[in-house]
Amino acid sequence: MLISSYNQAGMGDVLVTMVAPTVGGQTVHKAGQVVQLTSSEDGSLLGYNFLAASELLPELTSQAAGQLFLTDDQVAKLNQAVQAAGFDQLLVADHDPKFVIGYVAEMEDHPKSDHLHITKVDVGDQQLQIVCGSPNIANHVKVIVAKPGAMMPSGQMIWPGELVGVPSFGMICAGRELNLANAPQQPGCVILPDDFGQAGDAFDFEKGNQLFV
């Protein structure tokens, strides 16, 4: 997993990369223009911040603010900087789409909640258990899934977690959460037309902006 973001106006010339959520604290090591973040518990890599990032990747200055999807070549250049700074935990490129079409294959009520549901959602190569509170969620419908590693337009990260004691691996999205054009501004996930695409396909945001026209 590799999540990258860049916002020159808000954070300066800093590229933020994350490979895992912070659980139980983090340790920070800085060497030159590279900042390494590791878990305080087991030393595993959480991510790197690259200062003066446009010196490594000049094309960043033309990027819109928000999440980036780095190429293999860009990740290789970052890893060169990581190694030059004396760190040995490298980044791995991630080309797996994080917003995909999902098919709700199973659904049951949450045993400890009067409004949550436990769903099993087919996302092509796997089935994800996702706890969902959308009032219109239903069985055997197509939805938009934010998989672990997705960054929402708000900046919220989607990580594996639990809702009221039940493990959940992603989020079933509402149109307003994805800033889709003309999306209703009330709770409720997007129920996609049957012909929108196949389970596991990357969600087409341009096509999605036509859903509420």
C-alpha cells in the first residue's frame, strides 16, 4: 500500500507518503530532506515525508492539491533519496485502484446496533467485509467502495478498522462524500445502475458526475 499527497499551498513543498496507519505511536527520524516515520511498537515503516519534494520530482508543482498516484519511475526516484539519506525501508509502488465498483453479495444486521449493517462486498478479486450505516443500503446492489488505502476528498484516510466491535475493511460511499456533482446532501450511499460497470472496476468519477443530473 502506498498513499501519497501533495499540497504546496497548504503544506509547502512537502510530499507525504504513507504505507500503514499509526497505531500506538510513531518514531520520527530526519536525515537531510527525508523524514522517516516508523511504528514505536515494532519499528515497521509508516511512511516518509520528502522536504523540498519538487527537487526530486519537478512535475509536482503542476499537480492539483490532494492525493497523487505515483508512477514506478517516481517511486524509484524517491527510493534513491531514501537510500541516500541512510534509510533501508523502501517504498513499493501501488497501482491498485482504491475507489471501485462493489457488489453487495450478503448483508445482515449488526448485532449491537440498530442502524448498522454488516455487508460482504465483492470487489472483483476479493470479498470485503464492510460495516455500513447508510439507510438505503440493500442486498444485491452495486455500490461505490473506498478500499483500504483510499484518500477521501476531505483528506480522510480509509484504513481497516472496527465499528461497534465488528471488523470493517473499507467504506461504502455516499455521493456527497465523493463530491459528485449534484449529489444529495443527506445520508445514503450511491446505488449504481446495473450497467455502470463490473465489480472490481475502478470507479469512473467523470461518469459518476452524471449520476445525479
